[in-house]
Amino acid sequence: MPFNMASPGCVFENERTDERMPTQDGMPYIDDSPSSSPQLSSKGKACRDVALTVPLDAGKSAVRDSDKGLEMRKWVLSGILTSEETYLSHLEALLLPMKPLRAAATTSQPVISVQQVDIIFFRVPELYQVHREFYQALQPRVQQWIHSQCVGDLFQKLASQLGVYRAFVDNYKSAVETAERCCQGNAQFAEISENLKVRSSKEMKEQASKHTLEALLYKPVDRVTRSTLVLHDLLKHTPTNHPDYPLLQDALRISQSFLSSINEEITPRRQSVTVKKGESRQLVKDGFLVELAEGTRKLRHVFLFTDLLLCAKLKKQAPGKPQQYDCKWYIPLADLSFQHPEDMYDTGQPVPVVPDEDIEAMKIKISQIKNDVQREKGGKSNKALERLRKKLSEQESLLLLTSPTMPLRVHNRNGKSFMFITSSDYERAEWREAMREQQKKCFKSFALSSVELQMLTNSCVKLQTVHSIPLTINKEDDESPGLYGFLNIIVHSASGFRQSANLYCTLEVDSYGYFVNKAKTRVYRDTTEPNWNEEFEIELEGSQTLRLLCYDKCYDKAKLGKDEAENVDKIMGKGQIQLDLGVLQEKDWQRAVLPMNGIEVKLSVKFTSREFSLKRMPSRKQTGVYGVKIGVVTKRERSKVPYLVRQCVEEIEKRGLDEVGIYRVSGVATDIQALKAAFDSNDKDASVLMSDMDVNAIAGALKLYFRELPEPLFTDELYPSFVEAIALSEPVAKESCMLNILQTLPEPNLNTFLFLLAHLKRVAEMEPVNKMSLHNLATVFGPTLLRPSEKDTKIVANPAVAITMSDSWSLEVMSQVQVLLYFLQLESIPKPDSKRQSLLFSTEV
């Protein structure tokens, strides 16, 4: 729900404390492999301490903290109000067909009987009335907000009316089963139940989304399970001396008590299927996974029951027909293993990987279609909008199929093997853990008859808990579009380990519907109390969730068990945080403690929206190199290319060309800041510091230099010309224009770009090792080198048509990437010291 400020397993601490960051004196041995970040020199270490402690030791007064907490109350309540409006629209959609169905039931041609109407829509009018009264009472209080505003009485009253939900939940199973029978027996009712229209928000009244009857009947069930989370969030941001505090505590107590009394009944996955001898088979977990079958990627719906794993395919059905599954295969859990028994180190067939440029091309196409959808929403053609939505669904489905790369192999003891591919180690670990947990209770093998298998497959329609493929096109209107911008994360420390291990953490965020590994801490060896204190900057592209995984690095693969050979490093714990603007909108750091599997990891996070992160700042200094015009720096140094650029490139080419993900993997932010400070103050210090530093931090320092230029390397003046030239379709004209525009760059900019271009080509030559193609490098450096100083987009063709900032940004980034990629792909590039005339090569203007 949009007003859930954090996941239940994560506690954000908005209060500032005076506790200092732990120093790194006496720290355990840190792995000094190329992928880790060694300790800085004493000077660099001091910079690290300052960078970490200043944002956290804000020293704000208690009064200001209290005001901030009360302001957060307003944001939480605004989210609750928005969610209530959406929930009421769902209930209204349920009530809309109820009256005509009841009226038709008394005629000579009833659609369904009066009794069936009563069972299907049982207590829905009462639920609507309860929440309508709550919404109407809460709305004016939020709109006329003052910090002393009280709302606790409304939540206490709402909690006292949960008895209506008791009756609804008791009848829920009967309602769904009755609706299913009515769909099968009456085509008209089936048509109605598949096309219930839910009105959208007030701003888009003409828009309406379609929902099934079964999906809407589940809304109240889902609502009551989340009621305690709402109260937790509100109570957390309510001062203990506020009049609301005891009322909200009472409402939370009632809600928790009610929820615990019916928890088993309202959890769909606990629904069961009766098998032979009166035993019960229950659904434990289900979801969509990509299966690699005969070399082809297939989207499957996978169901884990208490005694077997079933892989199914959703059948294509005509409109109005009930959903059906086709079973592809199943494995009794007693016969399932994760590694082929004949070879404990057999890793099986390799996963075919789709080139990164193809993945990026899909993202670009998705962004373009999303932009077209936004434009079309203001028009009158529903057919055109539907065509665009269909194209968007096809492209997102294709991306969902092609993006995963991590294998999850399962084997049947009879010799059959199957492979799923996941995009995240987090997801892979979840499935492994769930299967292993159920295997502990399964001792006997069995075989299902064709009739039994068909009955089980048919039951999946009713039992499924994941109802739609994770595409943005399937999101409801009230769902968050995610965050766009930069997330700074400090991974402080971890505790709770029972024995010493070689510990490190990885960070993942979702992007375009799948998760991507964005950063990795260094390895702390032989410790139970790692203190990383490392900061990372992660770019968010519509992201909603941050995942953190803690690993024990294995240096000796021979010690691994046969079912672990695929995963060299052991997952010690995993957890996730919902990225909600309500929490992260503050510009200050937010502290968080993330519990996972008995371990606690301490984090700090800070979010900068794209609107602010894209702004270049005018030069305010003439000393140093960062944030200073490139012409000023080269003139001062009497060089053609800034010393910083030459030194970073030299070091990266010396020991970073074979680094996997060079320029893409985030370096430790504190190391980057230390290097920045060294370059700004003394060149020699920077050279010494660089020789002992992680190569990813050096790459990060180089990217930061170009990003902080007060004007982009390609200049604000020429940027529109580059964008127009790259859009030309005639190859000769495009090359002529691009080279002529490049020729007009100021000399320091031109020399620096050609120097960098030659370096990036050398990086791409090592693509088989470092996995960085020309397209990957263009994606990383395009916005860095071309992003204009102004935040306003130059790409929007029709200013009269509203486009979201994320769509506008996506279009602009596409052009920036394409410009740089064009120059990277040119076969003949002049040397940095060539005369300007050589830029024309043999091309005729």
C-alpha cells in the first residue's frame, strides 16, 4: 500500500543522535583482492570519517526533530487518505453490478439467483459504508492540517468496526466458490465478472481500469491483513505526549488481536487440496519464473506445495472464460535435489546470456512506448491507447524473459533435470529455502495419476497468490511508479553472527520489473562483527525496493556440498526495504536497522530526486579541479587534457581493464571523496593514494569529475545540435554533421573527449573479460558527458502535451547514449594530438 513507510522488518530512525561512527582501528584483516577496497592512508581515512559522520551527527534540537515527526504524520495520513479513496473505488466497483443482478434475479430471466447474489456480495455494502464514513471524516482534518490535529478517534472507531470484516472473511471462501460456479454456468455473469470497471483518481476521472470479480473480492481480505502496518506507521510518527498516542495504541491493540484471530483463514496460500487417504496438500509459495526449456526461455507459473513442486503454463483463454493452467511437469519434494547426484560439481548447461545492448534497446523501446501512452491518455482514441498498451505489455514481457541470468537447477531422482533463471540471488535463495524447508517433512516418493494431476492443476487457479505477471502495465493506478534519482547508502556494520566468517554485502534494486545487483562491500575476513562503513551511490530507475544480501565468501570450493557448487559464496542473511518517498523525501540521512535471519545490519540512506541530481552547478571556485571549467584547469596546468583524467585513465588501464563491470560497478563513495579531495589539493598526494585504492573508486572519481563540470564536456550550446544530428536517418549526412559539430568543440573539451574515447575503446576490447561493451560504456558515460546544465528537457516535441519527468528523462538519456555510442562505433578516430582538420577524415561536407 502506498502509505507503508517501511517494511515490517526494517526500522527507520529519523532522530539524530550524537553517537560517533566507530573508527576502523584494530579492524580485522580486509581482503585485498582487486574487487575489494583496501584501507586508505591516514589522510584518506580522516576524509572517510568526516564524510560518514557529518550527515549523521546533525546536532538538531529536540524541538526541530519533534516538528519533523509531526510533519511526517501529515505525509503518512495523506498516503492513508489516498489509499482509502482507491479502496472505496474498489468497493464501488463491486457494488455496481450487485443491484441490477438482484433486480434481475426476481424476473423470468435471472442471471443468478437472489441467494447467490447475497453470498457473493455478502457484507460489501456495510464495508463500503464504514470506510466511506472514515474517509469523509479524515479528509477535512488532513486538508486543514495543523501539527496539533487529532485523528486517533477515527482510527479507534474504525478498529472497533472490524467485526464487519469478521463476517466477510468467514464468508469469503463461499463467495469465491459461488462466483466461480456462476461463471461456469452463465456466460453473461462470466462476462460481467471479468470486466468490472474501477474508477481512477480524481485527476483522471475519464480513465477506468478493468478488474475481475475475484480480484475485487480479495481487496477487503488484503486490506484487513495490512491494517496493523498502517497503524504502526502512524504511531511511529506520533509523539508519546500527543493526545492521539493512547487512542492509536488502543486501535493497534484491537487490530492486532483481530488479525491474529483470523490470520490462518485469510491467508490464501494456506488453502489446501484434498489428496488420497484424507490428507491435505497445501500451497506454500507461488510465483512467475523463467524456465530454460530446450534452449528457449519460457514464462512459467511455479507452485510449491507441501509435498511437490509443480511447473505450469497459463493457457490462452477467450474473453469471459475462466483462467486455466496446463501442467508442464512436477517433482515430489522427496525426489528433488539441487545438484545432479552423479556429479557433485556438475554445473549443467550454461545460461545463454542476451547481450547488454539488446537489453538496453528493450528498455529504450519501453520508455518510448510509455511516453506515447502518456501522450495518448490526453487524446480521445481508446483504440490507439489499447494498441500502445498491448505493445508495452509485449515489450515488458520480452524484457522479463530475457533479463534473468542466474540459474536455479532442480533435479528429479529419476534423472530429469530442469532449470529456472532468476534475475536476483535474493529470489533464487527464497525458492531454495522454501523448498528445503518443506523437504524436511517429506520422506516418501509418489506418482500422481493423470486425473489427480489435472485436479491439482485446476486447483491452482483458485489457490494462486500471485495473480499477474510483474509488469508495470499490470500495476494498478494507485501503485507507486517508483523512485527516480540517486540513493546514497552507507552500510555501517552487522551483528548476530555465531561464528567467524569472511563477510561482505551486496545491494540490489528493482528496475524495469527485475532486480539488478548495484554494489558490493569489501570482504571482512575472520570476524563476527564486520564494520564496513562504506558508502555507495545507486541510480534508481522507477525503483521501489532495496535488497541487501550478506554473504560468507568461500575461498576453497572443494569444501562446498554438492548442492552448493553453483553458489560459491554462502548467503548468511537477506532483507529488503521498501523505498517510499514519504520516508526518503527528507534531504538528511535516515538511519535503518535491517533484521534478517537472526542478523542485524545497520544502514543509512539518503535519496536525491532526479530533478535535483541532474542539475549542474555553476563554477564557484578557481582552485582545484572538480567543479571548475575544463578550460581553466588545462590553462592552469598548461596541458591539453586535465592531469586528473590522464592519471585515472593510466591507473585503470594498468590494473582495471579486466575488472568485471569497470565503470558500471559503484566504487566506495568515501574512497571517491578522498580521491577528489586529494586531486583538489595536491597532485602528488592523489597519485600515492590512487596506487593503493580499489580501481572501481578510481573509475568513480573520473566519472564524478565529468559529472561535476559546471558545463558538460559537449557544452550546453552544442548539445541540441548533437541531438538533432544523431536523429538523422541518412548515414552520410549523419556522419558529416556529427563530425563537424564535434570539430567546433572548444579545444580543451575536444582533446579531453578524444583522449577519453580512445581509452573507452580499449576498455571495450576487453569485453569478454570485463563484460563492458561499447553500448554499456555509452550508457554509463553518455549522460555524464552530455547532460546539459538546465534541468528542462530539450527532447519534448510538443510542450502542450504533459509528460512525466521520468518519461522526459528517459527520452533525453536515450539521445545522450546514442550520441556517445555513435562516436565509439566509428572505426577511425583521430588521435588526441591530431590537428583539428583531421576530424573530417575523408568525409566530404
